Amino acid sequence: MNKSVSVIAPAFNHEKYIEACLWSIAQQDCKEMELIILDDCSEDRTRDVIRSVIAQKQFSERFSMGVKFVPHKENKGAHDTINEGLMMAKGNYLAVINTDDAFGENHLELLMDACEENGSEFAFGGVRVVDENDRPVTKGYGKSIMKYQDAALMCPTVTMALTRGNSTISTGNMVFTARLYQELGGFRNYKYVHDWDFALRAALITEPVFVPNACYVYRLHSGNTIAELANRSENSCEMEGKNEMGPNPLIEFLQKILMGQYTNERIPSREVWEYYFKYKKYFDDDFGGLYAWAEAKRLCGEG
């Protein structure tokens, strides 16, 4: 497949970080690249910074497939903004970047190469966690989220690691094909776990590839939603813009496993899943996996 890639950059109140983010995209090694920036009604100088960067010839010429800037007239929320940008994209591969984060060197090319080499349509890379001043975060919540990346190395398959938690860490750390995006019908409107939900649904179709040497710079600061989620895990399935909870992505995923509704040939047999959940050899229960397995079986009429 031709490795053309469209990068979607949804922005909201990121004036402090967005310039570095945009230049990290421009500095990727991809030959055919498109950039689509969508500002979701920022209340700071984010739009001014965007216009200043994209007006620079050195920047705009880097994108052979063009640069688009879409300033919203009203706030639409994260998942709607991401889907809007992805529906505009022309690339065979798609990527999203949170504009308070950044791509490491050659990040996109490494992930697309991994997809090509492994016959996959979905890949994600290693993550470097930093604070608002670019200092490494190796303790506290920064340390705790990294165990989900460790699971991608420890578990028998990456798909199994995703049942432990969100090994991708962020929407911005994913590369996937436009064909896969269309088959999945886009990101669903979860407030906090739209990335994990997307990864689980993708894993039913194609075995994800983890590329540890690809680097996504993930920023922890007081304004991002992962900081909120740390204090309200009971509401992790909350829907954007609604005072209600959505379906549990893990239970839905396991239901489809039990019903045989998947095409990923590397998904383990039912017996392997039983062993995995019963003995927890590679598993801890932070995301309610044991409960999810029992509930999925009950919903399938097995309990």
C-alpha cells in the first residue's frame, strides 16, 4: 500500500504547546503527508499560533498533500472533532495527534512500516511521558499508565494486552488504515475512553502491532482529560455531552470474542482466554477484566 498519511490535529486551548506539536509533524520523514488542523473554539491564542506556523513557507511546503485549517464556530467535543478531520482525510494511513503532545523522530514512518511488514492495519508506538515543562514523568500517574505499555510486551498477543487496559495510551499514538477507520465507523463519543474503545474494536479485525522504538511524547498537565480520569475511574465510560454512561468497551469486545464475531486470526481460542482470566498470569484487574469476562459470558447466556 502507498504510505500516504493524513495527520489530524484537533486543538483546544493549547497555545503553550501547539507550535512544538505542529513542527514535530512537519519533521516526520514521510514523503506523502497531509495535515488537517481543527480548532474547537479555543479561548486562548491557539488560533493565532496555528495561523503563524502554517503561514511559514518552510512549514507548509513540507506537506505534499496540503495543509487545511478548520476553525470551529462552536465547540463540538473531542470525538466529533477527530471524526470530522478523519472524514476529510485523503491518505491511505491516518493518524491523530493531540496538540499538547508531539511526535518523536520518524514516529509515523516506523508505525506504517510495521503495518506493512506485519500485514496489519493498526500500529502504535512507545510513549515518553513529560510534564508541562517537558520534564520526564517517571513517578505517580506517569508511572502507572506505563504498565499498560509493558503489557504489550509481556502478553502473548497485543490484543490480549488491550484487555488489561489502554496500551496505546493515547489516540495520538495510533496509526491505522483509512479502510479500517471506515469499517469501524469512526470513534465513538466516549468522553475518556474513545481511544481504548477504538483500539479494542480494531483488534477484532486486525492484530495490532506495538513498535517500542517509535516515540510519542505524551504530556501530563492539569488541563488534559487523563488527569480527570485518574480521579474518576468509575465514570470511565461516560459519554461526551451526555449525563449518562455508555456500554463498557471491554465487555462488548469479550462478547464478540465469545460469539465468534471477529476476523483477526491471531485472537486466541476460548480456552486460552479462560486460562488468561482465571490465573491472571499476565493480568491485573485495574480495568475490571475479571468482571468483564464474567459479564460477557452472562450476556451470551453462559452464566
